[in-house]
Amino acid sequence: MTTYKKYLLIWVWLIALLAAGTFISSLPISKTHAVLLILFISLTKAGLVCLFYMHMKSEKLVPIWVVAIFPFFLIGLAAALVLLGPLCFS
């Protein structure tokens, strides 16, 4: 696959994930579930950007894991705040 086609395909996936995240906010589900789904979609989009647009896909394994651990920590922290926020801040 040529480089431009690959980047265009990733861009289409990013737009589709953006639309999915926007659509989730209008679903009749609890806000906690909606936020967790949107966080998961955001993590997926961040992974695509990191791998393809920041060219981490061609790097050695160790730098990828160093960069990948921090976003998982942030998403976990955000999910914990969403789930435990009403208990801690009420």
C-alpha cells in the first residue's frame, strides 16, 4: 500500500471513530458507560495517531512501550475518577 493511501485510510478510521464517539453521547445509556466508551475510543484514536502519524510503528519495541504505558495510566486515572467520583466528591 502506498504511503498516501495508508495515511488516508488511517484518517478515515479517525473520522469514523470521531463520529462513533459523538454518536455514543446521544445513546440512551448511563453517563458513566458513555464516558467509559468515549475514553476507550479516544485511546484507540491516540494509538492510531501514535503508531502511524508519529511513526512509532517502525521503532524498536522498548520506546513503544515507554510511550504506550503513560496513556494507559491516564485513561485508567480518568476511568477511576468517572467511576469513583460520586463517592469521593459528594
